[in-house]
Amino acid sequence: MITQKLEPLFKLENYQRQPRFQNGFYQQDILSVNQFGKENLDYIFERADEMKAMAHQWGTCDLLKDYTLACVFYEPSTRTSSSFISAMARLGGKVIPITEGIQYSSVSKGESLIDSILTLEQYCDVIVLRHSEIGSSATAAKYAKVPIINAGDGAGEHPTQALLDLYTIQSELGHIDGLKVAMVGDLRYGRTVHSLTRLLSQYDVSLRFVSPETLRLPMDLMNDLIDKGIKVRETNKVSDVIENADVLYVTRIQKERFTDLAQYEEVKNYFEITPEVMAQAKEKMIVMHPLPRVGEIHYKVDRDPRAAYFRQVQNGLYIRMALLAAVLGQA
Ligand code: ASP
């Protein structure tokens, strides 16, 4: 039997987790791009620049060593989940990854999203959530005490993708005002298009939308743009926009959102960006894609210096490092 008085394991009074910065993001959910004004955007972009410099020089640091992220993906993902995991790792934090294994988790036993979130938040300080239903992250945020970061809610929004997209445009072209941005592909179901369009509408830009008739931008979003006085034009041909575009933002047709697969078959090979198409584009412009691509951009275009989509992937890492650190009060 142990008789001596137990020494405390931890000298808890010596250290308390505190926010280092009061940045407006501390403990906030990141659900929609509507939360971001220009000042917030500049703040995150400056932090992302610092993250980039740190990652290049040191590789990792211990900024988030006392924090744990739960990365919860109910829909497939390669880039978003791994970039959040990498972001946390580079900042010295820990990750509970519930991604590919979701079929082995209690969700497959019928556990509700809310119960899963209320459980997982007991283990972590922040949750990144991807789910097939529009509004799922907002619902999770209503119940959760820890911040929820929306990593895609069905055909709704993908705010962290939009932030990295905008950051890429700024880094590549040096400015956003005055640009002509052409969005190409599935504008109806493409959540990255919805989020980026909303962010861009804060700037003095002209927007061109290129899609088949059945996949046009949702009416409410189009009306918002018109109400804000943004110059918009719609067409169904890339050839109508290629010569003037400063940014060609290409997206895949979102097969998983179609209820009628025959409709998908009709539009799946609607367009392809090839070296011949690129020959008509300006010398100073960029081609972006949130990826994955499934035939919209020919592989030969990858050698074109204007192909920015893999640099865009890298920027995603820095933006997510900045966001995680900001939400946890460490940036
Ligand atoms: N990766 C992006 C998303 O999750 C784009 C796509 O899937 O087409 O929305």
C-alpha cells in the first residue's frame, strides 16, 4: 500500500494555454466566406506569407504543440484533408484523422453527425469537417464548443479553398482589383466556385461564367453579384473568354451531385483546356483548378508556366496553417 503523500504530476499553475493574439478569429467557427472582409483577408494572407517563410526555412515549428485537431471527412478528399494534417504537423500539433476510415467509425452504425461531433470535441481543440449536406458545418457549429472549420458542405461552400484561391491570385498576379476572372465548368454544384465568387465580389473584378446550360451559376448568387454592381457575363464557350481572361478558374463536373446520371453523361466531356486553347490566352494570365481534374485540363498544359494549379495546392498548406493558428489564438 502507498502511504506517502502523492506529489502532483503537473505543476499546472506554472503554465496556462492563452491566446497570444486577439485577432478576431480566436475560437471562431469558419463556416462561410461571408465572414471575411478585406481586412480579415489581408490578415490571413500576411500570416500565410509568414507560414511559407517558416516552412521553407525550418520545415516545422512548435506553435501549436499544445493543440489537437480532429479532421473529420464524410466525403472523399485528397488535398483538403492532407493539407490540414500537414498544416498541423508543420506547426507541431497533433491530429485525429477520421477520413478514409469513416466506414469503420460509428457513423456507419448510424451515429448522427451531432453525436459524432459532441464526442470528438472531447478529444480535440478544433474540428475540420467535410460532409455532403449543405449547412452541415453550421449545424455542427451550433452544438460544438470547439471551433468548426467547414472543409466543404455538399454543393454549398468551401471557404478555405476560396481563401487559398484568392491568395494564389494575389501571389501570382500581384493584385485582384481590375482582373477579369473566368470560371469554367460546373458552376451549379461546384462549391469552390460559389465561395470564390463571393470573395471576389468584394473587389473590382469582372466575372465571366462558362458552363453548359444545365450547370449555370445558381440564380441567387448571380443576383447577389448583379446587386453589388459586379460586371458579369455568361457563355457556354471557353473561346468567348480565353483571349481576355487574367484568371481561368477551371472546375470538374461534379458527378456525385447528379441525381440523373444520364444528365451527367451529356455534359461530362463538355470542354478541355489544351495547349491549343492556351495559345489564344494572354502571356500574363494563370490557369487554376481546385483539383481533382478529370479531363478538363490536358496534362501537356502542366508544362506551361501559366499553369498555377500545383502552386495553388502548396498555397493551401500555408493558408490552412495560418487559419488553424489564428483560430487557436496563436497567430
Ligand atoms: N476538391 C474540391 C472540392 O472538394 C473540388 C472538387 O472536388 O471538384 O470541392
